[in-house]
Amino acid sequence: MPLFTAQDALDYHAVARPGKIEVMPVKPCRNQRDLSLAYSPGVAEACLAIAGRPEDSYLYTGRGNLVGVVTNGSAVLGLGNIGPVAGKPVMEGKGVLFKVFADIDCYDINLAVTDPEELCAIVRALEPTFGGINLEDIKAPECFFIEDRLKREMGIPVFHDDQHGTAIISGAGLLNALEISAKRIEDTRIVISGAGAAAVASARFYLLMGVDPAHIAMFDSRGHIHQGRGDLSREKREFAGKKAFASLGDALRGADMLLGLSREGLVTQDMIRGMAGTPIIFACANPTPEIGYVEAKSARPDAIMATGRSDYPNQINNVSGFPFIFRGALDVRATDINEAMKLAAARALAALAREPVPDDVRAAYGGEDFTFGPDYVIPKPLDLRLIERLAPAVAQAAMETGVAGRPRDLADYPRELRQRLAGSRQRVETLVRAYGL
């Protein structure tokens, strides 16, 4: 039975107050004095302080806890190029996740822009507003140029979650799957179905983790990406193999891992029967994976299987990463989210899956028991320990790599995060109840 109908989803977005987010003041405005402090003339003191010392914008405004979620709607979820207006519900949803999981405020910026240079110019001009930029649902290959350009030219973190979120979460799952299957990462042969933003970023991340470049075979809609093809983008050329595989099934023979970031139904049971022992199958096409969970497990009962769905074990869900990565980056005022920070997040996520799961997490999933093993290689998104593990790991990596503008003592940081998140969730729940929801 589905969790909801189409009308349920429309009602959720429309009832009480249209949309999913609103802006609320955090300072009182009850009387003349409050009004004078909030705006004229008192606000001038904050303006003058910042004019003399620009970094004080983090002290006197909400900039240090504010992320811009930016899209042009050119690659929205599995819906494609539906444009910035139709993509706005997704961006508002991203704002909900930032707030609920990490107490980060968001403005969603939906741009009617297709030219990458123009988009970069707009986002670059927004830097005084934000502490970080989350690029979202921008199609490949433009997304690579846009992120690379903005990272070079902006002094705040820029992070394209469609690329790196998937890479980090699947990378954490891969680390644990390799431990369970007693395989070494440098020996692991990986086949990737898909060659878009998430696929390229995941392949790059796996190399960073220790995968041999010669052991990655990537497929796009035209087949295997190899050096004999003359139709490859710069990003695809990075993963052009010397040997050409005739088909996806050909490449999967003897492979240790399949990462699916393409479309439903591309992988058959016969294909995965030919994979190596204890195959790792991460079939992440949404809403229907390249091969279904039941299909895959019936063909290969020894498989470690993950999908993008919440109704089967091992959901690869970006919400297990991006809120906490930004939380750690913002709290040390990082100027970048670099490779060391991404690796730290993946390793912290993998480590958490090896710990006993507390009662409140099991309760959030109907009393289901979770134990580290083939059916539990990635922590559940509703595990509230995520913020306490990932944000400090990211902050530590930022400080160690010299991109933290405000280094801090992390000894008491996990407790602060726990208390902060509890208070934020209570405020959100109070507001939701006020609308009768």
C-alpha cells in the first residue's frame, strides 16, 4: 500500500498556508523600543559596525546560519527540465530538511536562467546574504562548470548536493559493504549505470576513497564510456576505459559493485547473477530503481542491496548528509566544503551504522530492529545522532585543512548540537500546531 495518494501530496502543500516554509522573526517587536531597535534608528548601529568590520555580519545578522538553495529547475528530481517555478516545491522541501535536521535557515532562490555564466553572476552577487550556497537540480554538464566557477570565486561554501550528497552517502555505504564482504577497496571493480552529475561525482569520490581508476566502468545512454568514443564531454573522458564493454551485462560479469544512477529496468536478474560473490548493488533510480529490491535479492540472496526508497533496507538518501555537512561548515565559518570534509562526513556516517541503534530510532521506524550487516549499512535518516557525528567531523576536517575562518574547540560541540536541534524542532512543532496541522 502506498503511504499517500497524489491528492494527499497536493493537500499537504496547500492546506492552512500554501507551501512548506515561512520567515519568522527571532527578536521581539512588541513596543516602540523594540521597533526602534529592530529598524530605524537602532539598526544603524549594526550597519555601521559591519561597514567598519565586514566579518561582523556574522555577529549582527543571521547570515552565518543562512543557506541559499539555488536552482534553475533544469534537472528536478526524476522529473527533468520542468523549470524554476515547478521546481520551487522541491527547493522549499530542501529548506524544511535543513531546518528540521540541522536548524539551518534557508531562502530558496529559483532562477529563470539557462546560461551558466549568467547564473554564476547572479549567485556570486548574492554572497553578502548567505553563509553558504546549496546548488540543486541543475543539469549536467552545466552543473560542473557552475559549481567549479562559484567555488573559485566565492568566499563561502558552495556545494552541489546532487553531485556530492549522493557520492558521500553511497561512499559511506560502500565502506561498510566492503567491510561486511571482506573486500579491499583497491581491488573493487565498479560498474556505474549513468553518467550525470551524481554518477560523475560518485566516481570521483570513490577514487578519493581508494578505488583504482582502471576498475570503474561507466555507462551513459549510448553505452560504455571508453576511449574509442568521440562524443564524450570533459567529465565523461575522465572515466573512459581502455577496454570497451559491449553491454552493461558484459561489464557486470565478475564486478563487485553496481551503482545505478540512471533509470528503471535497465538491470536484469541475469546480469547480477554474473557478478562477483557478495555483490554490492546500489540501484538508486527514483522512484523505481534499475532493478527492484525483491528481484535483486531473489536472484542474488548474498547481495548487499540499497535503493533510493524508504520502504526497503539501506536507503541512499541525501538528507543523511547535506544538513550536517553545512552545519559543521557554518559553525567554523568555512570558506569551502573540500574533499577532506566530504571524506570525513562519509567515514562518520559509515562509523555510525556500526553502533547499536537506540530505542528512539527504532520507534521512528515502527519498532524495526537494525543491526550492522547486509540490511543495515547506512544509518536511517531519522537517526538524530547524525548531527552529533557528522557536523563535528566536518568541522574538524575544515580546521585541519585550513578553510575554517573561525576555528573552535569541539569538546562540547556535540552536546551543543543536540540541545540546539531539540530546541529548533520544538519551535517548528509549535508553529505547525498553530496552523492546526
